[in-house]
Amino acid sequence: MPTALERTLIVMPAFNEEEAVGAVVREVLRVAPGVSCLVVDDGSLDSTAREAAAAGATVLQLPINLGVGGAMRAGFKYALSKGFANVVQVDSDGQHDPAGIAELVAQLDHYDLVLGARFAGVGDYAVRGPRRWAMQVLSGILSRLTKTKLTDTTSGFRASGPRAVALFAQHYPSEYLGDTVESLVIASRSKLRVTQVPVAMRPRAGGVPSHNPYKAAVYLGRAGMALFVALIRPPVVVAFTEPVSPA
């Protein structure tokens, strides 16, 4: 009987992360024994794919850059096609501590979607200004929608169980912030059970941050728009069948 970790696929969206991705893959495989690791090379122009493969990951190369949401949907489709029960999203830049993977997966015994929360009492990760305000507003609204207390709804460190994998393989949002905000709305409307566990975050191990001062200044407006779009879209319904063992 495969363990929960052996039925889990780690999906790492990666865009020009040659400096960090190899070390992240090796650490994931070391601290989460039994998992499989898929790096979705999101149209990188550097050696991301080569570094990931050399570290032991399966690499799925996208011909163009689709963004995190598009890369994750490709990862969910891959997991579904290969019979994985669970998917854990891990950033390829080293900010997510792989030590938290086991706890995220353990919660899938009782929940369909588990968020790794940065602001829940573990670690010293801090965000200030418009991004922090937006996160607080989003967390309040989405906590009501999901009927559970969420403090970090934009966290990309998250685990999806079988029902969520089936749902997101077809309907994972690709728009900016949709992969975090809208995916929670979709999960809530599909009656998925959502929770969070506290995790620690680390500084980037390499590459270029995705947020600059200009993006931080407009984050609040974009976050509000992402939530508005998510709420006006009609609910989706996906049939669920038990996954088979990984191929």
C-alpha cells in the first residue's frame, strides 16, 4: 500500500530559476521521502530545465510563459494522468521550506485543500504596505466563503487532495492572483473542505523577485479585481473518481 507521500506529486512552477531550482528539488526529495517531483518549466530562457532534471525532477517544458496558474494547471493535469492522489505546490526559488510538506499532506486525510500560512505564528516572514492590506482584506472575505479562518489566502505553498486535483486539472485559474484567490473561491463553491497550517518562509535562494515597487503599489487593486472576477463567474461542477496508483 503506497504511503501518502508516495501518492503525492510535488509541482514546482519555474521561470528562469536556474540558480535555485536544482537545490530546491534535491532538498524536497531528501526531506519528503517517497514523493515525486515535477518541475513545470514555464517558458524559461535559461537552464532551468537542465538543472531541474539533473537534480532528479521530471521536467515538463511549456513552449511559452503561461504564469503560475497556467503552469499549475499543467501540473494538475499531469498528476491526474499519472494517478497521483495529491499535489503539493512548492516554489522553485527556495522560499517554501520543504519540511512543511509532510504536515500539509497529513491534513489531506481530513481536508481537500490545505494552505501553508505564513502569518499563523511560525517564522518571521513579514509583508507591509498595500500588499499586506490586500492580504488582510482577502483573508477576511475568503474566510467567510470557506467557513474557516484563513490568514494567508495568497500563499502558494499548498496541498490539494484527490477532489481538488480533479477540479483544478480542469478549472485552475491562470490570471494574475487567480491561482491563489480565485482557486479558493472555486474550491469553496465546489464544497471542498479547506484549512491552513502554519509554515515558515525563507528568503529567495536565487533569481529575480516577481514583485517590484510598482507591482506592490497596484497590488490592492489587482487583488480586489481578482476577487470580483472570481465571485461573478458561475460555479463549476467536476465529477470525481478515486485515482489509481502512480504510473
